[in-house]
Amino acid sequence: MRPLFFVAIACSFHCCFSFVPFQNVIAQLLGETHFSISTNALLTVASDLLQANPNDAASTSRIKQVKNLSAKSLLKAYYGTFFSPREAVLRFGKAIDEITDSNKDTDTNGATKSRAAMHFDAEAFASGQDQLIRNRKLAEKAILDGNYAMARRFVGKLLHTLQDFYSHSNWVEMGMTAPNDVLAREGMKIANVARPDQPTCSDCFGIICKDNILPEINANFILTSGYSRGGAQWQVDELGNGIVKNAAYGKCSHGGPLDISSLIHSIGGINKDSTWRILSPFGSTYHYAAANLAKLASIKVLNEIRAAVGDKQFLKFLNLDQQLKTIAYVIDTTSSMSEELPRIQASISTIRQQLLEYKASLAGVQLQYILVPFNDPGHASGLRVQHLVDTATIPLPTFIRSTHRGIVSLLASGTVPRDVSIFLAALNKLKDGCRPDVRPRAVDPGYITKIYDIDSFLNGIAALSASGGGDCPEPSIGALIRALNASQSDSPIYVFTDASVKDGHLLSAAASLIAEKQATVTFIIKNGGGHKKRSTLSKRQTVSNPYSHLASLSGGQVLKVEAVDLSKLSTLVVQSIQGSPTTIFFQSSQGNAVKTSSFTFYVDAACSNVVISATGTNLRVSVTSPSGGGTKLFSDPVINSSSTFVGGLNTAAAGFQYGMVLTIAIQSSGAFTSQVTALTSLDYTYSLYYYDSSSTLQYGRIETIEGYPRQGKPLAIFVQPNAYTDGSAAVLSSITLLSDVSGLQTDSQLLNDAGNGTYIGLLAVPSQPFRIQVIGKDASGNYLSRIGSTIRPSDIEFTLGNDSYPLMLLPGERKNCTLLLHNYGSEDTFVVSVTADKNATFTFSTVRNITISYLETVSFNISVFASGIATDGFSTLVTVTAASQNRMNTIKFVTVFAYDSVFHYNTEERATTPSLRI
């Protein structure tokens, strides 16, 4: 089930459709895909799981009545009439997407696409079984560890290899009508595999190869599978050695125009990846039988994983548990913020009142509030300790020295609130560093408080006091990283400060976490902030405007506000609490001249909670409808200052109609940015791949993009409706790349309709940061626009120099992962850093600085050491970043800590493998 192209046909990770004019016809010809098989299996298992864990007495009955299973129909039946399903459906859909993306990635990632064992090709049945067992055990371990995102990676790989067994082997041709019960079962081996010198196929010279597997092979139930060679690349074994089809043995080939081995005896092929004979010689006869067995086998292994980890954990694995949504406030507590702290508290009071109005829409969602104060290194924020122990306000260092023992006693007696225990852990770490006779350490003394009640959150902010600061920029990025680590995925984070960045060297780590958590970060900067405090660019800082960089990467904003406006932020915050806002309009402009610009935008009927915002210098903003009027279009409160405008659109205002043209006029004496966001029931996801249309036989290929996309490379963008969106609810017509700097179009193309609400656009990666905009019309014929978050291209690029999926280590073992860094821009020196999502088990060492000339490639090693303190099968995602002043890229690979030999590759593959080793 490979992603092939015919006259530029793309097999996307969600479905196989073509780029040719007759895409819907081609889609029907291709049949089932990895995505459809995996999705159907996941929905079937989820249906059984929810029936076994009912929400109410009638939920099981409602689920059984659902005829067409989807994430939306399943959860609507589960929760019943009073369910507002958008966020729950999107969470479940995201889990499915992560699994199917990993499945797809097996075919498009350089580390796995040519490995025979990952696809049961080249008769690699022993190592294919090793892969199944390993990925199953790693998935179970990750689920039990609560590392659900990592578990989805392993399950996606597991399902891909499992499904390929039925499409690439002769299991179906042998007359088997049930899944192979041995697959993915520890201690079980796949038996009766063809000998290395045993012929398995005869030549087939036509398009259809129905009976070219030798009759005695099928009659005696001997397993075989096809060899494959794409261009100059043969498939490889688990040690990276090329597996060359030996014509003397008369072995089968995979088949299809991309497989050059199909021209070597035995000629032809046996794959059943699609129903299209050109791609799959056996497909027209056996495709659906193979796909059905692949689905049944997928359901079987998913149920086995469920039984191994238990329903409670499996619900979390599929994002079917109660949603925990976090709202994080990261607050600068230096003395210059003294006026702002009470106003931040006032905004929380307003939010509290508004949340009561939206209580029904938040059903099934548990809100958690995270508070992360920060200050200068070596200085700790003053704290109104009466909130904790009913004493006077004192500086925190004094508090640590004088009351540490007392608070321990209070905790032991159970008379202090539970949240203080988290605070005490931070005090323990700081106690020694704050002694008068010890030089203060360069650490950020901020702590993290997690609170489930908004009133306690208000009290937590009230307990903060402003002190210190005034001498330097603040460690705001480190505080943001702590908030990211504590936050759930898809949650908003608000950073309040009046200072520039002190710890810019942490920027790449923050950017990586933002991508991993898919968090939306908004920086609230006190107007004039960053000027009173010395603002210098750190030598290790990688971009000149860190706040804008991180905000744009996350889909957030940088808002410069007056102190009096801080209490009016509720409109923005409540929107982000209710859901993940979507951008429907974006515009920016550079320059210093005073100018007024007017733009039009539309609000379609699928939108709600619409917020219009703009930032600039000496800013003036007005929004009008065809019937005139401005302020009446907005609900209170509205921020309308000289640098920031934030207002919630009042869709109940007289004269407002969905689909009408609205005009926004912006006057600024310098650069400005404006955007309109909304919660919407009609939205899309965007998947980017490199696209190569220069392959032989007019075939194109898609390739996984590692890190940031490289400037100038051909780009295939797959646009798909999210889990809550009905694919027939709108018709998209075009795709545009908008410059994040100028707001102008850098490229625009008509979209290719691939059916089922999926579209494909072929463009090129621009040189500037960009956003993807899709344009079309909804079912009522009204114009609609959807815009994604900022994507930053790069002119440097990483590739893995050796097989690193996954990197396996024994206790005390050290291994090198070889990386190649390519420079397609001017000569530069890059700082290389390594981080891991769970780094307690592994230590890393590598070069720190690499100078690379134009068009030069440098090879270097990341040395990974397993300290031996983790449990068997513990896994972590390693991120390597290379960054200079304004250039950056990253690459990720999985590292696994293993005691058990089952996690290690079978280096003997099969002594019986009929191949020549390169």
C-alpha cells in the first residue's frame, strides 16, 4: 500500500487519490488504503471500548444504533443530547490522525520506507515479526508510562507493518480467510517460509499477474513476498545492507512501474496495494480480500493492546477520557510590574463570570489553571505569605531561610493547602542557594502551581508581589518552557511581561515544545516594555525578536497593552478556553511611514466567538459593515489603544448577517499586524510533503519533511477536513501562501479536488515565513477563508546519516546517531543543541559549533548514553537543533532504553534470505 503517483498521482496519508483530472475515478480504482483500514479499525475498537465504559444508561444503546461510524457520530451517541461535541471530537480525531500519520510516515520517511522488515518485503518474515512484537511492546509500555503521543507513533508503525503482511505476502493467495494468529505475538515465529534457493514465481509479461506464484508454493502453504527496487535504491535489511533480488532463484517482485526489480526474473509482481492493475498486478483479484484481513488483524492487535494496558489507560491513549484543558499564566513579578498584577487579577474575575455563561459548552471538560511567576536569576519574587501561613509579606529568600522548617511541620499536620506542597518542592531546591554566605546561583526561582478552581487561581495571583528587576532582561523563555511542560496539548499560554528576553538560548527548546504540545502562546507586553530594561541580544539567541517568533509559530500574538487594558483581556482568553481558535483573516505590513490600509473579510455561518485584533504604532482601527457603524459591532470589553486593538464581534448586532462583507481600516505609523479568529465547526488540517515530479516513468513521490521545510523545494499540501467537519459542508477552490512578514501572496494555485472533502495543492516553499490559506464557499454559497499558523522555511536541512528508528540502547551503552547538516545559504556558524522529552534516562554529547560554507554538508555524531535507571522499553523523542542568528532547523528521532532482547534487531535476519548483501 505504497504512496505512488501516476502522472503526478499522490497517495496521501489519509487516502489515496490522484493529481490527474479524474481524481474521483482514480480514487475508486485504488480501493482501500492504510488510512481507511486503520481508521475503520480504530473506530470499531473505540465503539466497543465506549460501550464497555458507558457515559449513562442509554449510551450503549445509542452507539449500537450508529450506522456510519465516525469520530463525531460515535461521541455524539456516547454523550447524548446535551453533548457539545466539538472539542471532544477533535481530541479523538487528533489521536486517530497521530496514529495514521505514523502509519503513513513508514512509507514516506527515509529511515523506514526502504526497510524490508517494515513492509514484509523480500521474504523478511523473521525481522518483520520482530518489528511487530517490538512496536507492540513499546506501545504498551508507553501507554502504561502515560506517554500517549509516543505510543501512537509505535501503534502507527505496528499497524502499517501488520497491514502490509496481507498486501505483500501470498497469505490471501494460499486461500486463507482469517488473519495470521501468530503475528505480533511474543515468542511466536512465522513458520514455513520459502527457502533462499527456492523459486516462488514464474514470469508474467502482462499488466495483470494473477497466477504467477508457483502452484506448489500456494498448495504447500509456503510464505513468500516480493522484492523491490525503486530507481537505484534496493530495499535494505535491519543492518542497512541492500537486499538485491537474485535472478538465479526466480523470486517474486513487489511489482508496479516504480519497482525496477519487476523487470528481473521472475518478471511481474504480486502486490495487492490497490485495485489498479498498473500499480498492483494482483490487486484486481485479491485487493479487497487482503484489505479485509488487514482490518480484522488491526482490530485484533488493538484489542490485545487494550487488554494489556486496561480500559482506563486505553481511553487516554485514544483521547477518549475526560478532557483536561489547561490555561497557563506566566507572569513577570519584577518591581516594574507592580501596577499590572492587580489588573491581571481583575481580568481573571471577568473571565470567571463569562465562563459561567458558557458552562454548557464546557461540559465534559476539566479546566486546570497553571501559574508560573518569574523574576531575575538569583532573586525570588516577594510573596504575600498570608495566603500560605498567615504572616506578613516578606522577601522570598528570607522566607526560605526562616520558615522552611515551619512550613514542613504545617504540611505534615495537614493544615496547609495541598498546592503548597508543589511550592515547597521549589523552595527545597532554592534553600541552599539563598543562604547569605552562598553566592546566588543563576537559576530562575519561579515555581509552578496547578489549580483546578478559578477562585484559588485568583488567590494565587493575589499572593504575588512585585519586587527586584530593573537591571536586565528577564528569563521569560525558561518560564514559558516550564509552563509548556506542565500544560496539556492544545492549550493556551499567556505570558505577561514588560521586559525583553534574557534567556534567548532556550528559544529552540521552546519552539520544539510548542510544536509538540501544539500550544498557542500569546505575549502580553506592557506598552513601552523592554525599553526601561537593558535589551541586548544574547550571543546564543537565535532570532532578533523571540516573542514574535514564538507567537507566530504557535498561532498566537504579541499584544502591547496599557496597564488599564489588562483587565479587558477576557474576550481573548475565554475564546481560547472554549476551543482552539481558527484564523479566518490575516494581514501584516512593514515600514515606518504613516499609512491607512483597508481590507475586507467575511464571517461564514460556521463561525462563532469571533475576535478581531490588531497591533501597530499610533494605531487606529475601525470595522464597518455595509450598513455602516463600527463600535456597535463589538461586545464589551474592547481594547482600543495606540498599539493594540482587541474586540469580540457581536454577531447579534442589528444589521449583521453571516457572509456579509466587513471592512477593517488600519492606520499605523509603522509595521502592523491584524487577524480575525473564530471558533468554527468547519475547519481543515494541512499536511506538507516534499514533492518530486522528476522521477522516472512520469511518477512522482512524496517525502516526509523533517523539521522546517527547505526554501524553494516543490511542496505538496494535503488539505483535509478535521474530525468535526463534514467534508461536503464546503467546496474549496484555491490555496494561497501568505507572507507572514508582508501579508502578500507568495504563491497561489487552484486546488485539486481529491474527493471526500480532501484537496491537494502543488506549490513551492517560499523564502519567508508563511501561512497557508484556503478559500472556497460553504453549502449556502457564502465565501469562506481558513488560515493556518506560521510555517518557517529554512535554508539549512538535517538528514539522518544512518538508521535511527528507533535508536536502541542497553543499560550503560553508548551509541552514535550520525546526522548530516546541509547548508543551502551563505556561510554561517551554527550552534547545535540536543533535548529529549524525557531526558532523565539519557545523556547526550555532540559538537557545539559547526561552521558550514555555502552548499556544504557536514557530518557529525550525537552520542547517546543510557544511564541504566529506566524501565525496559522506556522511550523518548530526541530533538536536535542547529541555529544561528536568524536561521534554524530541527530533526527528531526516537530512542529506546531496553533490557530485553526482544527490543533489539534480529541481526541474523534469516540465514535463509535469498539475497546478495551490498
